[in-house]
Amino acid sequence: MKICPKKYSGKSNIVMVGMPGAGKSTIGVLLAKETSFDFLDVDVYIQGQEHRRLQEIIDLEGIDVFKGLEEKYLCQIDVDGVVVSTGGSAIYSQKGISALSQKGLVIFLKINMQTLEERLGDFSTRGVVIAPGQTFEDLFAERNKLYSEAADLVIECDGKTQDELVDEIVARVFIGK
């Protein structure tokens, strides 16, 4: 039997947003196990639908084409009782995030720049959507603002283990602490 969010009635999904490397997929899988929700990784879903890696789409067709595909697939997701891990760039699609937030509690996994750089290493191979000439610091600042605006709940991730983060989300969302 699935646990339904008590604090946010009427929303049957948990939608994770945040920078690449923040832990959306890792925490999402652990949270799904803890709550008996299903799990959907949007990046993996897009790759499966397109039959190629995200970086290939970006390299061959450009950022705008990728963003269009991402929005298309975000808007197609129609699930219940699912932890949804979005790609880091999903936040650029107001239409896509709005569609997900209609049936899902949006949680921003917030991480500091230094921790993110340590986790990502060479982000150019990860399918990170970054405009030509944009620095990683600028991207970080731009996205953090958007994530914060879209989020129903912000979870500070620095200095916490994966289990601590899952426990905090469960406590705040399902138990209401």
C-alpha cells in the first residue's frame, strides 16, 4: 500500500528538481523504496523514447531541440504514486514543470556549488544544458532561482547522508514534521 502525502493532499506524486549531481535519481529511488512509490527518471525516459543519449541530442541537434523534446516528454507524463526525477534543465520548461506540479509535490534538492563541482567533475559529458559562453557558476545561480520558485519544499542536502535526506523528506512530507 502506498503512502500518500498528508501535508499536500490531492497531489499523488513527488517531483524532484535540482542541479545535475544533486542526487535526484539516487534519493528518488531510495524514497520510492521507502514509500512504496514507483520511480521514473525523466532523463532515462527521454533516452528510451529517443533511442540515444541526451548528450548526443544536444551535440547533434542543439540545446533548443533538446529543450523542446524535454518539454514534450514532461507534458506527457501522467502517473500516480510515483517519485519523478527530472533532468536538471526541466526547470526551463514552465509548461512541463507546471504539468508535473499539478499532480505532484515539487521538492528542490539544494546543494552548494563546491559539493556539486566535486560530484560532477567534467560536466560536459553529462548532458548538461548550458548556453554557449555561460559559466557553470552562472548556470548554477540561474537554475537555483528557478528551482526555488517552483518548489513546494526545499531540502538542504549538504552535509547529509542519503538516508538522512530520505528520512527528512518522509518526515516533512508524509508525517508533517
